[in-house]
Amino acid sequence: MRPRSGTSSRDASVEYSGASRPGFPELARAAVCAVMTAAALSAEPTAGQTRTVWDGVYTEAQAERGREHYRAICGHCHRDDLSGGGSEAGAPALRGPFFLNQWRDRPLVDLFVTVGTTMPQQDPDSLRAQVVIDVVSYLLRQNDMPAGAAELPPRLDPLRNIVLSRPPGR
Ligand code: HEC
């Protein structure tokens, strides 16, 4: 019997090489390790370059693209206003206290990988990484996190250093 886990040495050797391989399925294989690393790191915040979602980490144009994808792909389950409850399985709200508590103090890479590998629920692991990150930027906007000058990149490493922290001063 061979265990069919995603942690064989062959899978672990898959490297995500940025723009040349934009598909999420490739990224997801590499991300299994990344999530574990990110989880380990999030217990002990890395010094230096860490930013938070309150620093303006996506652009308005990116969130607009994300909104269109969201409405086409996610809205019928999570509702166009992100209030949740649109699927029989009870899709959760993607804005407000539930969402913020769920992701609080975790690196953005966790949300990126979770959406990319588990959503849309009826066809997980099917979205391009660029689509996923655009939708993530839309989720940030709908949770009142500000837009900034640069887009969120569809890559794991930079997303490890952005934390979904509480609003500053709270
Ligand atoms: C067919 C219905 C359906 C569609 C379409 C769908 N989801 Fe979901 N989603 C669910 C259900 C049900 C859950 C809760 C169970 C789970 O986590 O698998 C969920 C869970 C989630 C979670 C975890 C919630 C949390 O905070 O723990 C996120 C994030 C999410 N969905 C985002 C999305 C995004 C973004 C899209 C579009 C790309 C999408 N979903 C499409 C049904 C759906």
C-alpha cells in the first residue's frame, strides 16, 4: 500500500515559478508545504518586512476585477453582498466578524491557498492563481481594508509577509 498523500518527494519538488505557470493546480501542489511553513511562521511573526492588510496592499482596479469574478463564481453561494447562506451546505459570510475572526492574525497566503484549493466548492482547485488573488483583493475591500498603489501578486512568498491583522488601534 502506497499512501496517496501530497507529500511524496516528487510533489514536494514542484516549484512554483511565477508568471510562467499561472495555473492554481500547479501552485496548489507547491503550496501544501507553504501553508505548513506559513502556519509555523505565523506563531512567531517574522521581523522586518511584514505588512498588514491595513497598509493598502491591493489596488482598486484589482478589486474591481475580483468583484466580477466573485459575482460569476462565488456569489450564488456566498451571496453578492458576501453575507453567506446561499448554498445548501451553508456557505459562510465572507465579510464581517465571522470572516475577520476566522482569518485574524494569519498570513494572507492562508486565505489565498484556501480559496484556490477548496473553492468553488463544487469544482475546487480549478481557478487560475490570478483570478484567486483578484477575488481575495475584493474580499479585503469588502471588509473595509484600504486599496493602495500596488496589486497583490498571485505568488506565495510575498503573501506570507502580509498579515490579516485587526484594524489598527483596536
Ligand atoms: C457551491 C457553493 C460555493 C461556491 C460556488 C463557493 N463557495 Fe466558498 N464555501 C462554501 C461552503 C459550503 C463553505 C464552508 C465549508 C467549507 O469551508 O468548505 C465555503 C467556505 C469558504 C471559505 C472559508 C470561510 C471561512 O472563513 O472559514 C472561503 C474563504 C470561501 N468559501 C471563499 C469562496 C470564494 C472566494 C469563492 C469563489 C471563488 C467561493 N467560496 C465559492 C460554498 C461555496
